[in-house]
Amino acid sequence: MKKNLLIFLIGAAVIIALDQITKSAITSRFALHESYPVINGFFNLVYVMNPGAAFGFLANASETFRYIFFTAITVLATGLIIYYLIKSNPRNLMLVSSLTLIFSGAVGNLIDRLRFGAVVDFLDIYIGTAHWPAFNVADSAITVGAILMVWEMILNRKKEAVS
């Protein structure tokens, strides 16, 4: 348990720090909505504030509702992750890694919501005029963590089916 808890704590600290450092670099060097092309026709750095969640979910809801809703959901999710890690003593490194990524991404975006009332996004992937919604390190961590978790579930299903 101690090894996995240590992996979780160090991993979360590194990802949260990386998320906040990159967001700070963007907010201190860019004006809101400013864009800088990195790979023409494919990738820009851009400074946008997302008041909603993924793909602008609830972006048009009232500020008070969004604040309460997103804060409560994040606190609940991160609390459940910590509870699970402590109570279940998972030995599977992929599961611990996925929970670390999801946790740290959620905390990184929660810090923004508490500070700014919205999340700082700055990675802009596009082809021509088709843009993926801007995202950040925390969003990437959540996405990779969710993919790892699903992958782990699929692998476990296959192992159970073979047994």
C-alpha cells in the first residue's frame, strides 16, 4: 500500500504542478483570446477561459450554479478516489496510475475554478477551420487516466474470461 500511495502522491503533485505552471505561463504571457501558431494548420497555443466543462458543458448555466456544481462534483470524485485508494489497497500499477491522472486533472481544474471561476485552456488542435475544443494539461491527464482505466477493465475482463 505504501508504494502505491507514494506513487499516487508524487504523481499527483507533479501533474498538478505541471498543470498550474503551464497555465501560469499562458496567463502571464498571453492576452485573453490571443493565439500563437506552433505548427501552422494544426496546433496553436491560445489563452481562453472555459466557464463550463468538457466541450463547454454548462457554460451557459449561471455562474453560481456552475461554481457549486463543478466544485461539488470535483470534491466528491476526488474524495471517492482517495477513499478507494486507502480502503481497497489496489496493487495494480495501471489502476493506481489511472486514478492518479484523473485525480490530479480534476484538482488542477478545480484550482482554476476556485481562483478564476473558469478553467484556463490553452492547447488548440485543429485542421483547417475545424478546431477541437481548447484544453489543458489537467484535461489531458483526465483523458489519459480514463483511457487507462477502461483499458485495465478490458484486460481484467479478458483475464477473467480465460480463467
